[in-house]
Amino acid sequence: MFTEILRGLSTTLKSMLEKPVTIQYPEVKRPVHRRFKGRHELHRYDNGLEKCIGCSLCAAACPADAIFVESAENTDDERYSPGERYASTYEINMLRCIFCGYCEDACPTEAIVLGDNYELSFTDRRQAIYPKEMLIVPVPEGGKLTPQKVEPGKFTRSIPVMQDPD
């Protein structure tokens, strides 16, 4: 019995001399692994147009039914994305999301990406629904804010279309 007490005491003394494992969060943040799936981001093209074309494939692929997408038509006076449509409403309910990444896999334009931000906290359920304004990344340097006004027929994709010489 006395030997077990000495063995336990030696274990305690060894652990007291080791460096602590704790990290001073939030001042020091832990690095995440390359394949970590964190908070969602909606990406843009270099010219500032949104990559999301409002196709709702991410919402269809979501097993938790956490994504709601409502699309609207682009016009030459108000262009949000290079396609015919854009996501006028894009919401993700973070309480329902299971961070599986199916939305990222289903997106044809690579608009939705699960980033490396793991700091998600809410004080009520309404704060857990992230609208498009919270998800979209800032405009890249040299790009323009959306909506953009373009010449008719200039953008049908993310790059300018060559006009026929007729």
C-alpha cells in the first residue's frame, strides 16, 4: 500500500515539472490542420463579382438542410455575378450545419468554401443564422463592389467575351 502512494506521488511530482499544455486563448490561437472544416465563406472573383450563381446545388447537397438560397436575375445595370443569376439571399443555419463539406463539393463555381475559422459563438438562435453579408469575403484589391454596371453583352462568364466581328 505504501508503494502505491509513493508511485502516485512520483507521478504527481513529474507532472508538476513538465511544461503546461494549455494555450493562452484567445491571445494565442491554435493552428488548424490543412483539411480542417470551419466557418463557411462565399468567395469572389478577382474583379469583385461574386462566384455564387444562385444554383442552389449546395442547399440540395446539404444533409442537414442548413442552407437556404434564393436566386434573382442579373441585369447589365446591376450585375452581382458573371452568370445569368446570382444569390439574392444566402443563409446558413450554423446550429444545423454538421460541417461535412458536401456544399463545397457540390458547388460548380467553388463559391462556398469551408474556411479555417473555428470561433463560432451565439447568444440566441437568430445569431446562428449567417446571412450572405456575413459569409461573403471582402472585395479583392483592384476589384469593384457589387452590384456593378457593365456594358450589354460584355460579361457572360468571369472573363470578358469576345464580340463577333459581324
